[in-house]
Amino acid sequence: MKHLLTDTLNVLHSVLLTLLVFLNPIAGVILTVISFVFIDTCFAYWRVKKVGMKWTSRKLRVGLVNKCIT
């Protein structure tokens, strides 16, 4: 029974490690996209304040959701 548990844990460890190694290069791309969305949101806020329009949480929420999904 102990041997079966050890083998199962070894297989699970191997699968998780393989998945982590496979997805690791995507982390840089995700961080880059998040950074660009943040910068774009800052510029949008600056423009809204400069023009004198009203900044609402609904506009922010809808804009961020669309950007992040895309």
C-alpha cells in the first residue's frame, strides 16, 4: 500500500512539474500584457481629467474587463 502511494505521488509530481515547465514561458507574456493594460488605464484616466469628463467606476470596469479578456 505504501509503495502504491509513493508511486502515485511521484507520477503526480512529474505531471505537475511538466505542466509548470510547459507554461513557464507564458508568464513573461502575461506580465507584459498586464503592464500595458495598466499603462493604458493610467493614460485614459489622465486624458479624462485633462478633458474634464467624468470618470466612473462603470467605465473603468467595462474597459478593464474588455482589455483583459482580449
